[in-house]
Amino acid sequence: GMGSLAILSLLFGVFSGYASSVLITIAKGFAVFSDNLSFVSVSSDQRIVLGDSFSSVSAMVILVAFIVAVAIVGFAVNYLVYKKQKQSIGATWDCGTDLQPRMEITAAGFSRSLVMIFQGILRPSVQHDIEYHDAETRYVPKSRTIIFGINNIYDRYLYIPVNNFITLLSDVAKKIQSGIINAYILYIFIALMVVLFSVAR
């Protein structure tokens, strides 16, 4: 969404002559603006010209000047600032301990805030398991495990209810299908007798 707006802004800036001509044509159709837009005209080379050739503005010249200015500023910053800096490669500082794979930030660290926001729907569950060096004092933990899980909302609100409903219908159909055949024949005979008596009348 932001990219499309940026592209539209760039197109309206570069081709402002055509855009202005279209907008002016539309605005002149209104009686309120018909008298106030007579001093603006658009030439074929993307120049917006004010009345009586007072002045003109070219969008392409402004774009080229902007690109040149950005290039000059970038070159100056790179030459004057970054050239004097020195880069050195070394080990990452981690409070004096060795880096381990378990220290890596997982996806749970990024999704925790979203889970807390939608906890009414996701129903998260958190389980803490702590092992201490001394079972009596319990000042310094030896290891700590946190199990963080969420319920699958698709299973809970869609698949499981549909599955339960279909299972219920299947049980009812199973009871009907596995009934007594003689009773079904009796039902058919009674239905035929009722139809015959109703036609005879």
C-alpha cells in the first residue's frame, strides 16, 4: 500500500503537466473555479506556465536537480564522514560467556506481544519449570524452562465443531441404517396401505 502511494506521488511529480491539465479541465467545468483558473496553462513539454508568460516550471528539471543534489550529498557524506571510520571484526560481546544456539531469539519473542493482544481468542498457555542448585534455599536456579503454547483457532472454532456435527449425524444415520429390516418392511406396508386407502376414497 505504501509503495503504490509512493509510485503515484512520483508519477504525479514527474508528469505534473499532464495531471495539472486534466485537473484544470475538470475544475473549469465548475462555475466556482472557471474564472480563477484562467491564468494557468500547460505546455507540451511538461511546463506549467502562468498567465502572460510570467513564469514557467518544468517538472523534469526539478527531478534531475533533485537527483543531482542527492548524489552530491551522498558523495560528500561518504567521502567526508565514512572514509575516516575504521571497521574491525571481532567476537560479539555477550557478558563474558560463550555464545550458544539457545541464546538465539526465536519467533516466540516476536509473536509474544501479538499473542498477548489476542489472548482472548488464542487462549495461550504458559508453563514454567525451574530446577535449583539447592532445593532448600532456591536462590540461584540451575535451569529454567518456559513452555509457551497457543490453541489452534482453526481447529477449535472450525474443524472440531464441524467434525463433531458430522460425527453426530453419522451416529444417527448408523442407528437408522443398522435397524431391524422387518420393522422397515412393516413401515413400508403401513405407508402403502395408507396411500391405497387415501386413493380409494
